[in-house]
Amino acid sequence: MTDTQTEQPRADPTVFEDCGTERAYWRHAKRRERADKPCRDAHAKAAQKRRTETATPRVLPPCGTSAAYARHVYHREPVDLACRTARTRDNRILDEARRLAAAIFPESEA
């Protein structure tokens, strides 16, 4: 007899030796079974840990940039002079780039 023939079948095929771990939760999911409560709890705890460990505080763009200008407009805040100047500067750069591109790559008349 082989080793597989001598093994005793589990009483409940949905219960694993490592039930109560996230690994067992994913094993249930792979088999399309409903995970038991210890596995669901372990998965929820691991997911919460991943969310809190990877969360970084959001850094707002400093005033004097186009991103800060957009933030002011979005939040309907008054736009300061530094942000307005940065937005104007960036728009001029983009307009110049568009003019150059139009001169180099003229649109074909169709």
C-alpha cells in the first residue's frame, strides 16, 4: 500500500489542520467553500494589518505649484499669488510646446 492509501480521511473536509489562519482562509476560497469563523477572523485581522501598515499620510502639494492651484480650485479656496503664478507659467510652457508640435507635425488636410 502507498502512503495515500493508509491516510485516514478527515471527518470534515472543510476543516484544515491550520484553520484559524489566513492561509486556511484562502484555501477555503480556492475550493469555493464558506470559510469558518476562525479563518474569517484571521483574514480580517491580516487585512486590517496590511491596510494600517501600508497607509502613508497624504502630503499636500506646497503652494506655488500647479497642483496646489488645482487643489485651491477644487476646494473652492482663494488662490494665492504663488499658485496663480505657477499655473500661468505652466500654461505658457504647455502652449509653447503645442505651438512647436504644430509647427513640426502639421495636421494633414483630409
